[in-house]
Amino acid sequence: MRTREFTSNDVGFFPDISPDGSLLASGSNEGNFKVIRLSDGQLIATASHYKRTVLDDLQGRMHMITQLDLVKFSPDGKMILTGGEDGSVKLWQLNVSK
């Protein structure tokens, strides 16, 4: 059995492994997600779920909505679903060689 160690900086939040076990996708509290090839730890894709979104709260303060609450591979491993703390959902086509 081979093992590879990743730090929390490598993995991020809400990690998911592709159905064939070759890729790891994870999100961040900055609204980005990344895809890492597990065989060598190589970063092979990254994207941002959000364009800069600023909302007013009830006290008139401004704040950014950025955190991802979901990163999930599709059953065939060809797409990634991301979900943001604002309730938005995006589906991403994954075009990488494994």
C-alpha cells in the first residue's frame, strides 16, 4: 500500500476523491477550489466559485461572502459541483488528464 501525506494547506475544506481514486478536490474559505492528482501531489486545476460578492447585513456593515460549503465530484468524475455559503451552486467541467 502506498501512502502520501498532505497538509491542511494542500487539502483545504470539504475534500472529495474522484470515483476512480486518482484526484482530490477541495475548497477554501476564500471561495476557491482546487484539484490535486493523488499519485504525485501535483495541482492540476483551480478556480474560484465567486466573483467578489459584498452584502449588507442588518446593521449596515459590509462583508464578503466567500466560503465554499460543498465540493463534490460527479459519479463519472468528469464534473465538480461547488456550493457556496450564499446558497449558490455551480457545476464545473473537468478537463484534465489523470
